[in-house]
Amino acid sequence: MTRTLLSPKVDFVFKKIFGSEENKSVLISFLNATLKPKKEIVSVDLKNTDIEKEYFNL
């Protein structure tokens, strides 16, 4: 069985990499490398942005 990596451009893959508690250090490193802030980012608070089905109306 051949294993292939999923693209980080796919929404759920990106969220798993950069939006999960267990990968906070990856997100912080990404933000510091991308934004190059004057004061280094050392912590982040992750918020749940999922829309629950019971509240989603069209």
C-alpha cells in the first residue's frame, strides 16, 4: 500500500497542521516566519470557528 501526503492547501489539512492545540508551536513558527514581527510571537489562543450543523441556516 502506497502512502501519499495530503496537500496543506486543502482546508482540513491546513486546519489540522496550524489550528490544533497539539501543533501550536508549528503555528507560532509559521506566524513568526511569515509576519516577521518586531516582537516575536510566543503564544497564541486558538478559537473554535466550526459552524455546528444545528445552527447553520441557508
